[in-house]
Amino acid sequence: VRNVNQFRGLLSVSGGLKPRFILEHGSSKLVPRPVLSADEIAAMTRDPGSVLDHECLLPGGPSGKTRTGFPFTISLLETLANFRIRAVLSGEPYWAPFYRKGHPCQALEVTRSILQSFDRDARLAGRKPVIIFFPYLLDLRKFLEDGTWVYQPLLDELEIPGIDALNLGEGLAEYLGERDPCSLYTGCDRGHFNPEASVVVANLIARYLTSAHLLTN
């Protein structure tokens, strides 16, 4: 979701302006971080779309962000289209739709293009690139529930051009067994890996690098 976002304040409770990539003729093109005057910042707070040309999370846009206002009943009903609220109602992580082909924000396609560029540049520099997927708590929980990874579409997209990717979720799920995924994170609603999970992740990466003959003594 961050890859199609220019103003972090539309994604989280705080945050500034940031650059992003867009797709142009099938390749990623950098859109620099917006540099706004005081008047433009004021205009952005009233109507983000008047200033941000490449923001996916605009009110009234494909993400379903809405403004509250009169008539309030209609405004409340419109909030049901918000991607975070839809996620709660559907029981899936809020970022799940952004991994799907055909989403109007093109988050899957943009992210694939970024990773392809990274893979190409690393190889041109004589390096061996590996894309590593670090599962969020809800990603791991969903896999344990139904056997599917939220980010599987991106894994599939990378497999087509032969880009090496390591899904740490598989090793973490095997390590967990019947335990709750919360036991590997700093919090049950959100958070980073705790010390136990960090050790597991380090071992999984070392094992992968060794098996791929990328780790030398």
C-alpha cells in the first residue's frame, strides 16, 4: 500500500509526504516527493487531490476513503467502502486487495516493477539478488487458517521472470506448529518480530543462503 501512497497521513495517523513510483509504458518511473508551499499544504488538507497527482488513497478514490459531512447518514454509509473497514468486515488484512491483479491502484504491478528493477540493477552490479518476504502477523494467521498467503500474487509475478524469492512465512509457519502466531511478534494486533522470531528468521535466511551457495565461511 505504501508503494502507491504519496501522503502517509492518508494511510496512518501520522506521516509526511513521500516519493513513489508509477507505471509508464510498462516500467517504473519515479515521482519525487512533493515539495509544497504553505498555501499548497493548506489546500492539501482541504482537498488532497488538488495537490497530489499520484495518490491512491484520495477521498472518493479507489481505496474508498471518504470525507465525513452532511448528510451524515449517507456519509456514514459511504465509509463502508473504506478499504480498512471492508477488511474488518471480510476478515482479511486491509492490504490484501492491493495484491490482486486489476486493482485500480496497480499496487501489485508497481511493486513487481520496483522489484524487477532492483533485480536487474543488482545483477548488472555483479550481485546475486534475493527478494525476502517477511510476513506480517495477519499474513501468517491467514495462512494458518486457510493455507493461502496474502502476498501469493506477488510471489507468482516474480516467478515468471525467474527472480529468486524467499518466503519466510513458510518456515515460520512450520516452526509455529500449533502455537498462536502472536507468540512470534511484539504485539497481537501489530508489531515486529520478537527476539524468538528474529532468531528463527536469521536461521531461515542462513539456511537459504547456504543451500543456494551464496554464503561462504
